[in-house]
Amino acid sequence: MITRSATTAFAPSTAAAFGAPLPRSLRQEADEMTWDSFVAAYAPATGPLRLGHWACTDAERPACRLGPQARNYQATLAVGDRIGTATASASGPVAALTEMLYAHGIAVEMMAFHQIPAGTDTATFIRGSDGSHTEWAMGLSEDPTQSALRAVIACANRLLAAA
């Protein structure tokens, strides 16, 4: 896992620790931020939207045809004070989560998706839009799928804050 102190600048040489450059439109702002301020801004740990349990409920189902196939996903979502279970059938976890959010009145359209190695973790950068605002967000996890899901939730929270 990548760790930085509050005084470590998120400079281009530090960005190299990700194994690849940051998305172009995010680099300049990131260059001027400490690691802690970057994480606080782009991967907020708090917000009105939170993701709990996540599962593909039919991952063991054998494929019956070639190519991508819809899978069924289930999540525990908290929106403000309400906590509930959401389900969706989609071709992948990110599509399923954005469908679940849309069903709860939260629009997140993916404008850009970048996933890069970050030491033993995977960093996912998402630029999303709600139709009025556009925001970058980051998710970080050892599991690439969890990294992407965290980035979607962070993006949705940033969009909700901008509204």
C-alpha cells in the first residue's frame, strides 16, 4: 500500500510510485497537493453515500454463450440515513454499481476511467458527471474491483457535494 506523510508533496516523481502517470487533466492539481490533501479531496472517506457489502450473486454460474454476459450483483448501500440492499444485472461491477446508484436517484456517468498499479494496490481514477458537474475521484485497494467501486462511490460523493 502506498503511504505518504502530510508533508510529502504529490510531485511528478511521487506520481511515478503509481507505476504510470496520473490522468493528464489531474496531474497539475495533484502536483501542488500533499498526499493527505490529495486523498482527502479525491478519495473522501465520508459522504452521504457509502458502500457496504458487495457481491456477485451468480459468479459460479457457467457461461452459456461466448462473450460478455450479464451477472447479478448485490450491495448494501447507505444513502444519508437510509441503509438498504440494492441489486442489478449488468456486464460488470462498475456498470452494476452505477445502475444501483441511478435507481436511488444518483446519476454518475463515466467520462474517463484509469486503473494503474500502486505498489501492492490498484489505484482507480474516475472522471464522472451528473449532467451538470464533472469531478475526478480515486479509489485505492488491493483488489482492482474494490478499487473501482471505491472510485465510483468517491466520485458520486464529490458530485453530490458539488450540486
